Amino acid sequence: MRNQAITVLACLPIFLLGQQLQVQDTILTTLDALQKHRYTIAMEDNQIAFITLNQIGIDVAVTTYDAMGKKIADFDSPNGSFGPEPVRLKSTKKGWYAIEVASIDTRGTKGTYELYIKKKVDQAITSFGRINQVFLPWDDQETPGAAVAIIREGKVVFQNTYGYANLEYGIPITTKTVFRTGSVAKQFTAFSILLLEDQGKLSLEDDVRKYIPEVPDFGHKITLRHLANHTSGLREEAVLAALMGWDEGDIVTKTQVLNVIAQQKELNFKPGEQYLYCNTGYTLLAEVVARVTGKSFSTFTDEAIFAPLGMQNTLFLENPRQVIKNKAYSYYQSGNGYLKAILNDANSGGSGLLTTIEDLGLWVQNFEQLKVGTSAIFKTMQLPGKLNDGTSTSYGMGMEKMIYKGIESIGHGGALGGFRARIARFPSDDLAIVLLANTPGVHPLHVPNEIADIFLDEVLQSKDNRKNHENTAISNSDKHDISFDPKDIETYLGKYYSEELATEYEFMLQNGTPVLEHPRLQIQLNPSAKDEFIIEGWAMAKIKLLRTPNNMVSGFKFSMINTKNIHFTKR
């Protein structure tokens, strides 16, 4: 049988050559930077193969090809170099199809991945059947899963759940299961600010320090509009917390976060000069709501939004020890199954929202059938922000405009621990998709788009403006093979302290590798230039050593995409 397979593969066109992959096979292999692996899969007419690729120390992208070698789709989850890359291969006719695995790991290093076909089924005929098939990989008793709702013309036309809310006790997800939603919370925070503006209690042009004087005076006015549009220039609170050694499972409150914000000495840029997504701004907006109303943010949103809309199982969490009935646990996928993603934060504004698929559907219906707020408020939320030079951004206030296959969608996604969420609205077609999940395998952008394809097939065929984005492996110019000059070792070694973070690191060598040591974490450094190091595992993060006029190392500055120039002084 094996010889027959080899004979068949030898007769295939060159673009389909690759290792044959069958349902019972599990591939565990190593992938180098600049390398690609190709696999071929025999498909019948109108089938779907659900393929799981577990990344074990390397970030990859997967591309699927049809029987003629034409590219079908790209798959690249936000799970980095660890976790699943869920892939769906769809056939139109019988033949040999292919998938290609390519390294996109920015570190330029090799790693391992595990690959297998989880299921292969005939494509469903009905729209609702096709939606259910999207979630087949999570529709069993061994996995966490998801809940989904489809709203058309203001009515919920489809609602279903898949997988388990709690794997330890075997509790399935239902329509009343409560999920964390990550950044989907920003819609409610922005809406709260606009409600108060509509009541004349504040203005978007107000300086944030009018309400929260603890925010440092950076020499530039930071307005509430800047905060809502992500143009404030403030540093990202999540990065500051990570540098301070805070762990995902630590108890984190708004008071702690506000204290960190109050210690900052610089902005990333002058307010209004750039768009840079920043949770810090929404933490401050939630606090503005609390101080203007004299109520906790949780109480205000319950009274002003959730109760009037009948969202009985929705709240902003302000006490990490609070007992929440029917709450889902979140999970990461590992090589040996699933691990719990423990969350103990209770910082509302940019995140902190807990809700159900039923309740979130009521919120989406309110966009068109107003019970709370005004049409002007929703219009303002969707208006693109503007920079100082007049340039428009894609982000409004808790809502972002995107173009999917030529059709405008408005929404927001969220990711926190193992939770994933998204609201995606297609106003031109009176369609909205609501997704809640408790595992990163349910991609918060790809899955709603795949559901949108089901309902918008005819429209999409006439408006498909997508460009093919080939996934390319890392180039040699991206690799950091700068040698570590032994002459500089003694000048780098020592302890460095940041007043802004009240945190100390020790620069040291571990088995010849430069690292920054903290009581709660260790950061590996890769030399990239003289006195500069790329931080291992932190996206686009680096440190630059600072020197005195007599060439002595005096400290370093940490920077990454949304948090720049945090100063550490050498002790």
C-alpha cells in the first residue's frame, strides 16, 4: 500500500509533490528558518479536512493549495511560536491537495511542530450546517470550545455552542456560559464616555488630568478623545506590567495600574501624532466614568447599559475573587492536551468584561434597534480618528473598520489568557457575527470571516478585492547573528533600576548567553548591534545601552512597538 502511494505521488504535478498525509498520521518534525515543508492530501468532491498544527517553539504560517496548485488560503494565528495553527482545507473536486508549512519566526531559529488531520468530512449543504462544521474541531468532550450567534436584520437567526466550559468537571458550554471578552470591552467603555458627554457631564476634548490629576503632566494635553482613539502616546500598561515581573495569574487591580501610570516620565509620542493601540487609555477612560458619576465603573455600566438591555449575565469585574456563576475557564493547547490559563486581573476599561453569547447578541441588536444611547453616539464610535496632520486612522472609539473581500466590516476582537472574542458587523448586508471562545485555537478574526463567507457568498464573488499575501520565510537580513564582543562584557554586567517601574534587573551571563535577571522572570538577549540587544520572545522589543561621555555604561532604555524609552539606571 505504501509503494502504491509512492507511485501515485511520483505522477503528481511538481507543485503538489510532498509527503502524503492521511487521517491516522501524526507528523512530529523540526523546521529550520528559511525552510518550507509541503504535504499532500487526497480529497473527495466537496470535502473539508480539519488540520491541526501545534507550534512547539517556532512560529509558522500555513498555505493551502487546490488540485491545480492554485493557492486557496493562508493561516496564521496570533499564538506566536507556541500553540495551535488550526487549518481548514476545502475541496471542490476529487484530487490531490496540498498544504505548505513555512517558518515566519522572527528569531530565525529552528523549532518543532506537530501536524495531523483531526477530521475529514463532507461539506454541509445548508448555511447553518456549514456554520456548525466551522466548529467541528471543538465540538467534542475533550476540548474547550466556543459560542456563536448570527444576527440578520436585527434578529438572532442562529445561535449554538460547542465544546466544554470546564474540562475538569466536564461542564459543556451553553448559551448562558460566561466568557471573558478581552478588548471587546472597549466598546462599552467608549459608549459610557459618550453617554456622559451626551448628558453634558464631560467633553471628549477635556484634558484627562481634569478628572485624574495623578496622570503625569507630560507637557502636552491628552484629551479623552486621544485616549479613545489610541492616539494619546501613553505607554502600554501590559508591557509595563510584564517588565515589572507581573504574571498572568497575579491579582491585578485598577489601583495598581493607576499607580504605575502615575510614575511614568515620558510619552511614546506627542498626543495626536500617531495611532498606537493602547489599553492604558481605556483604563483611564473607565476611571473617568467612575469619578464623574461617583459610582464604580461596574455599577455605572450595569445601571446605564446592561440592565436596560436585559443583559442579566454581564458585568465588569472589579474584584478578582468575586464568584461568577457559569463562568468558563480558559485553556491553552499544549503538546499533551490542554493547560489552564489562569486569570486573576480585575482592571476594567480596556478589558474586564464578562458576558454570554445571549447577552452580547442583545448589545449588537441595540446598534439598530435603540433602547440605550442614540444613533449619534454609535455614529461617533464608528468615525475614524484623526491625527494632528489630518490623516484618518481605521479606529474609531471601541470600534474598528476593516475591509473583508471588498465589504466593510465594523467591530472589535479580544484576547485574554485562553479567551477569544469578536463582534463583526457587516452593515451593508444587515449581518453581525458574535463569537466567544475559551481556547486560542478559535481564531477571533478568521473564524468570523469564514462564517461571513457562508452568508455573503454571492456578494463576495462580485467584490473579492483580496490580494494574495504569500507567506514568506524569514530573510537573512532579519536574523540577528551579531557576535557578542567579549571586550564589552564587563561594562554591561551589573544591576539596573527603573524609577518608573520601581523594578530592578541584573545584566548577567548565563552559559555565555546575555540575560536580564529579575526575581520573577529571566529575559534572554540576542545581540543586534553594538550596545543593542533584541529581547527573545518579545515582539519587536530591544534594549539600548547608554554611555557617559567617558564611555562608561550608565544604563539602558527599553523599547518595543507600544512602549518606548523606559529608562533603567546602572547602579
